[in-house]
Amino acid sequence: AYQSYCLLLEDKFLAEMGKSSGELSEESWSEALNWTCCSLWRGDGVPISTRLLELVSRLMFRSVGLCTGRPEDFRRARWDLLTSSQMVAAGGDAIVAFSDVMVPGLTELGDYPPVPARVYSPVGVDEKDVLPVLLFFHGGGFCIQSAKAKSSHDLVYTLVKNLHCRAVSVEYRLAPEYPFPCGLRDAYTVLSWLHSQHKQQQHTDWKTFAKGQFPVKQLLLCGDSAGGNLALVLSMLTSQGLDPDNRQDPRGQSMREIIKHSALVYPALFEFKTASAQKEGMRYFLPKKMHEFYTKSYMGGDKRLLSDWRVAPLSSASFKGLPDISVISAELDPIRDENLLLIQRLQHEGVNVAHMQALHAPHGFLTLPSWASDQDLCA
């Protein structure tokens, strides 16, 4: 029955792709994505229709204009995404409260302006209660997405609800308007802000939770795709006592001491010569043109940055001194093999690393609907 339904969907999508407008109807996209997500990632053992997955991804990106390679199409598509109804306003429910804050900039370092962020906390927790803190960076190729987008918000909400932790989700600046190192500087600014609260944790004059003040003793860095890159590079910077501009920062060692773990979800590492990167059939949800556009945009067109470990971490001479790391990779992901290379490097250099590969899953699966239960995620 599943295979028959896949064939019907394939015929339907092929017909839609033949339309001159190239638009994907909301009904078709919703039907395909929810069906394939339920079948692919719930572990029910049903055969995978990679052909259907390919058609869904091609239709999705064709419809929103993200993979044409034309900057004007990209900016229009990004605006449509950011102004859609899929943005979640600050608020909360009976389980998790979340509010938006503006983290002060690090003016003493130069171009380190204030950074918007969303702070989450379990309901009923006093602002003085000590909980682990999750510092989260959303994915999106350094060019799209938002801490307020429903996909990112739902992921962080689920982690806070099930892990009983606080979380700070960073609204870092995006390329192409703000190429490297702008996003990394924003990530570092928020990390420094949390570190300053760690230094003040013996004080009793805490501000209210709504203003983002709470004790910080244990910090977990986490991010998916581009966000995984930022989380890893932050760990590397603090381990070496450096800021994003490769300058010595006396706070580095102290910041490293509160980072207990880094969780990297299919992190983008800019290694393009692997087998999975060369295989066209692996391009579900990360079309080649879009991947190239993201790369060029984040680097500001400067290909020399591919040899800079602050952009491409695998170019680093050493990973020694990093905190424990967990890596989640996806089997049908063009950046799968670079994730595996990272794991090999970490293991070789004595870093404690855990790895889970999601079978039959494409890049970005973690933020797709119906992909897995809360328990699977938090495990």
C-alpha cells in the first residue's frame, strides 16, 4: 500500500513540476512531507522511496526560490519565509516560558553589536534556581531561518521540556548581508554574556527572568547544520583562548570551563570533496545550487576562508582540549561524510565523542514535522 501511494504521489508531483509556474501547492507539499516524514523517520521498517523524497525536495525549493542561485530570488524567498505565519511570538504555556531579550554587545572588541536572543525556561522554576543552560544556534546555511521560526522554536522547546534545562536561542546576523565573521561574533557575544552571569552567580540581586538573568554553571552548546558549525567553532575558540577575530581573550579559559558538552547536528564543515558531497542522489533538502550560494554568501566570496578553521573546522591542525562532543549525522545527507571525518579526527585526538547516524534521513530532518518522538530527540 505504501509503495502504491508513493507511485501516485510521484505521478502527481511530476505533473506539478511540468507546470510553467513551477509552484508547489500547499496541499501537495503538506501531504507529501507529512507522509514521507512519518514513514522515513519513525522506524516502522517501511521501504524508503528516495525518488519521492527527491521530488518533494526539488518541488519545495523550486517553489520558494531558494536554489536558483540568483540573489534577488533568494532575498524574496527569505523575506517570504520570515514574514510567514510560521514565526512564533514570545510567550509560553503551562510547561515552558520563553521571552525575547537583547544581549549587550561587546563594544570593546569592535563590531560586536547587541544580539537578539530567545530565552526559555521550564514553568515554575525560580530565576535563582541553577539549571543546565543550552546555548542553541539554528541552521539555515548562515543565510536563512530564525530563532523565532517555528521549526527552530519547536526543537528548542522540546529540549527544554524534556531535559528540564534553560535555553538561549541566538538570532545571529545572516549572510549575504553579514558574512563571516558577523554570525560567529554574535554567537561569541551571547556566550560571553552567559559567562558574565556565571561570574556573578554568587550575587543575590538577580534581575527577573524576563530580563534574562539566571545562574549559569553548566553550559551545553548545540546547533544544527550552520548552527552546528558555530557551536563547534565556539568550543575551539574558547579552548585556545581566542575571540572570533583570532585575538587572545583572557576570558577564554574561564568560558571553556563552563562548557561541558557540544551537541552538533549534521554540522556544516565546508568539506566538498567527500563521496557523499559528490553524489547527486544525496541532495535531498540541500540542492547543490543552494549549498553553493550559502557557501559563497557566508564567505563573502573569499574562497581563501576554506582554509580558515573558524569557517572550515576540519582545516584546524588540532582538536585537542575540546569538551565532550556528540554528533548526529544523516544517512541521506551530502555533508554526511564530512561529519564522519570530524568524528574520526576527534577520536584520534582523544576527544570524548559520541555519534548517532539517522538512517534514511536527509539533511535537516531534525526540524521536519512528524520526524520522531520527543523521547527520540532527547535521547
